[in-house]
Amino acid sequence: MAITIKDVAQKAGVSVATVSRVVNQKDIHKVGQKTQKRIEEILKELGYYPNTMARGLKTRRTYNVGVVFFWFDKPSLSDPYLSSVLDGILAFYGEKNYNILMNTFSLKTQNPGIYTNFINSGLVDGLLVIAPPVESQFFQDLKQGALPYVLISHQVNDKDVCFVDCLNTQGIIDTVEHLISLGHKKIAYISGRNEYSKNSLDRLHAYKYIMKKKGLPYREEMVFDGDFTPESGGKAVDAFLKLKNKPTAIIACDDSMAVGAIRELRRLGLRVPEDMAVCGFDDIPSDLNLTTVHQPTHQMGYEAAKMLWNQIEKKPLEYAHRFFPTRLVVRETCGFYLKKANAKDKKH
Amino acid sequence: MAITIKDVAQKAGVSVATVSRVVNQKDIHKVGQKTQKRIEEILKELGYYPNTMARGLKTRRTYNVGVVFFWFDKPSLSDPYLSSVLDGILAFYGEKNYNILMNTFSLKTQNPGIYTNFINSGLVDGLLVIAPPVESQFFQDLKQGALPYVLISHQVNDKDVCFVDCLNTQGIIDTVEHLISLGHKKIAYISGRNEYSKNSLDRLHAYKYIMKKKGLPYREEMVFDGDFTPESGGKAVDAFLKLKNKPTAIIACDDSMAVGAIRELRRLGLRVPEDMAVCGFDDIPSDLNLTTVHQPTHQMGYEAAKMLWNQIEKKPLEYAHRFFPTRLVVRETCGFYLKKANAKDKKH
DNA sequence: CTGTTAGCGCGTTCAC
DNA sequence: GTGAACGCGCTAACAG
């Protein structure tokens, strides 16, 4: 059995209350210098560490925060977006000496027991929810519960719900405008899983909005419903190429699908960007020189963690929502540099 | 305040003991059918969830396992090796309905308080330790404590210490032999941080061993001490190219450094593999067509998790150590296919 | 300055 | 079949 506060008290010849005061440095000015010294020595000698369970039971604080993320096929941290967000979270709570409790949630089985148990068990002081599905019982459970939480990459029309997100709409608008400036008019779009990702939905809306605004025809067949996998990006390409009126550019809702699209195009003997421009979203590491929209995922994780921490520690909240700017990163696959080079050639 | 067992008992007109029996399905045959039904209904109606802290305090079980990993500059899950191992761990404990508690440990500050607290606080039922430093107070604390643990990617000469690892030595031997078969004799090596990574150390030893065994001269200057970053791979190349007696092939202790080496070689106008063959270790996703050694990281995480679980649940342990085979994955950067193509050309 | 004590929510023993 | 009561280790209110 581990050393308890009682053991320490006994050995020091004091009461447990005094030991507790020393351990927690609370009301420490009330403890005699000598007593404190003696207790501190015995603490080390015995190798005492407070039992988190007992302490948590009493104080209702655990210094744990839960991180929930969602998956289809299998839980995976290998996703660059996810691991970057998590890195931000880890960075913040590393400083604060909190523990991170990971919990994953299958979108297939949708077993609520897993997270309701997590929400209500008193195991964590708060919850960080990464990219939850658009509609879910989850939110109701969350709102009903007393546990503080912050949503990541999921904006919601509710003053009271804390979240961080990037400016998805702006990112897509920038991309479309950039492609238009390169002369494209027939711009196709590969969507994500719109029922499961608010980001995906917001980006799709943005695409429709800006196409219309720019006077470009929005056509059903120019939107393909993908699922965030490279494979679905490839399927989108196959579908687009079958059209009578083929697109000259493709925007993918995320980089994975953009990568899949490029691979398929090349497999079919088409060149990117000469024969087809391709743009992505997220700016994940890749050697394909993808033109894409960058979002500050690490910072978003960090700030979400901070917002949650403020709630937990009852600090005044500076803001309930936090939007991070996106940035269009122009590389090779949109054809910008190709066009530039061609223009230069013509001059000569 | 959350619903407690007392609330349920009151509403059901029974004692807390009876409710407890129903909740835990323990001695359930002693509870009357009707009583059970009634309690179960009220349980749902009230939305009761047992308090983990109280339960943990009583039972000494938390259904949490801790995962510890180590870092230099900042904690990062973006490392493909790490995220893959974690995926394996998540996959296993997802099935078992355990929670994962992440804790990171800085190799710079080496503050032991962080993990000793973690070890002794009763917060977790066991510990998974990923790629710990070669020598550390950590191990002593671990051995002294009563907490079950399993080491990942760290083999140790101790029957009682559980670990999983891949056959690092075999991986390096395969690589060297493969390069020799392609005609290479001057094979340089980029090492990792040998004080902090047992894998790195084991691989270096393997390199020295096989070079000697094959009658190839081992020269100090042919080994460069890197730090697992692409940058250090680049520096290694710079150093090797300054030598009078330049290598014709480079083996890197991990893929990151191999990638860095290739980038630097190309930057300097050298071709890979024509002018220099390069091989890595780990088989991380990359578009460089790297010849490398694959290790089943996901499976290793999964099996380590299983070993720990067996300990926690007091099941008989099948084995304390588990070694996973490596597999040389021959792609472009070693020059194998180049040679093959050349040979074919000559025939004609 | 220090000690006594109640009680956090739960599981479990023992009595009925 | 069921309930009363104890104690897990700790913090905090109160007493002295």
C-alpha cells in the first residue's frame, strides 16, 4: 500500500491537518517553521504523493481535461490536422501541469454511453471536443451537464457555447477568387462528410456562395461528395472527367482529397496544373507542392485549451468564440507559377 | 451537484447497497427481480453515473492507463512513429473502455516530479512508456513503485521488465547487406541521439557489428551524430561530402534524417540514388520513395497495451518481452531498381 | 500554531 | 433479499 498522509503525520508526530497544510502550501503561514521543515523532510523520506482519487473526491478538482475526437473506421492520431491540434493542447496543459485524458468516439456506433459516462463521472475538469458531428445528442448532453467545454473546429450559433474555428468561408473565397484570377471559370468542388463535419458544411456553403456571387454557374454535377480520404478524391476526379462540360480546376474540402485527386489525374496521364488545377485546404505536410489554405491548427488547439482553462479556473473569459484567419498558400498545383513563367516566355 | 447513488436509493426506496449491486451487476442474483427493474429504470431516469473518484478511492481501480512520451523541443504527436504507436494503443483500449491519460516528459528539464507524481498518485492503473531515454531515474522509480508498466521501443536486459520492440539489429543488418549486394563498400551512417534512444543505440551497434563482420572498415568519420531532425540529416551529408574518402551510400537511423539527407544532396545538385544511395528506418509516409526498414508500430502499440492490460487484470502473462520483425522495404533511393534497369539496358 | 472531526461517493461486510 | 455502517485518503471548517 502506498504512503498516506496518515503515515506522514504519525512519523512526524503531528496531525494530518498539519501535513495537509504543508503538502498543499495552504494556510502555510500558520504552520511553525520547524514543524514545516520536519514534515517536508519526512515527506521526501517516505516518498509521499497525495492520492488523486481521494483529493478529487474531496475538492471536485482533478487537474485532468478530457479530449474527445471522432472517427469512422478507426481512431487515428495520424491525421496531421488532429495531431497538430493536439500538440497545441499538449503545449498549453504541459505548462499548467494538467493531464490530458483522451477519449475517442465512433461516428458509426454512436454509443452515447461512452461519453456521457465521461462527462458525468467527475474524471475531468473540462472537455475539449475536436471537430464533432454537425448534429448530435452529444451537444445536448454537454449543455445539460455542468462540465465546462470548448468546441474546436465547429462553430455554432450560440452565445454561450465556447468554440474556436478558422475562417473557413474566407479560405474558400480566397481560393475561388485566386482560381478566377488565373482564368478559371469551371471550378469543381470535392466536399467532405457534411453530416459529420461543420467545417465541411461551412466550406461547401462558401463555395456555393462565392460561385454565385462571381456570376459563375453553380452546377450540381460539379460538386462531388467525398469522405476526406484520398480515395474519394480520386473518385471525384473520375466523376468530373466523365462530364460533358469538364471543369478546369478542382477545389477539395481538405488536402487528403486534393492529394488523392492529383494522384488520380496523374495516373490517367493528365498533368497538374497544366491540364487541371487543384487546390486543397488545411496545409498538411506533403511533397506535392499543393496550393492550399493554411489554418493555424496548433494555435487553435492552444487557444481552445486556454479558453477551457479559464473556465475551469473561473477566470474571466475574454471571449466565448475565437476565429482564426486562414491564409491561401500559393504553390504549384493551382498553376499560378506556371502562368507566370508562360507570361515571361511570351514577353521574349 | 451530480446525481449520487444516494439519490437513486432514496427515489427507489431502497438502500445504497442494493443500488450498488445493480449498478455493478455484482451479487445481482441476490437482488429481487422487481427491485432490480425498478432501480434500473430510476438509474436511467435520473441519469446516474458513478463518480470515478469515489469508486477509484474505494476499489483502487481507475480504468485509466497512462501513456508517457519524451520530447526535446516541444511535445509533439506529429511524429509519425509516435502517432502510429498511439493509434495502436487507442485501438486496444477503445475496445476495453479504458481511458488514456497522456503525459509528456521533457528530456531537457528532466523534472522527476512530473512522472513520480503520475506514478504514485493512483490516477492510473498502469503505464505505457514510449521510447524512454537510455538511462534515467525514471526506471528506478518505476521499479520501486507497484504500478504495472510496459516499455515500448526500449529493450532492456531484465527478465522482469515488460517491453515490446522491433528487431532493430536485423533491420540494420538487412539494409547493410542490401547495399553491399548493390556493390557498395563505403557506407556511412547517420546516428540518432544515442543517450536518449535505446533504439538509436541498438541500431548504431548493429551498424558497427555488421560492417566489421562483412570485412568493411568501420571509420569514425563515417558516422555522424544526428538528432532525428531532417536538418541534422542535411548536416551529415555536408560532413560526409567533405571527406577525402567519400561514402557511396548513407544509412540513416530514422527516416526524418534520411529525408533531410536526400533534400540536401539534391540541393547540392547530386542525384539520389545515382550519386548517392540513401536508406532510412521506420517507414514513415513520404513521397520520396525511400528505401527503408518497416516496423509494425501500430501493432507494437496494440500489443504493449495488451501486455499492460494483462498485468492490470492479473491475467497470466504470456511473455514479458515481445520482439517484432522488421522488413526492408526496397524503393527507389537505394538504387536497386536503377541497377536493375541498367542491367536490362546492357542486355539489349 | 495545531488538532479533531465531518463528509466527499462509493463498495462491501455482516447482520437481519 | 435487503439494509446499516464502516472506511478508502483527503481537505476544510472549527475548536482550542
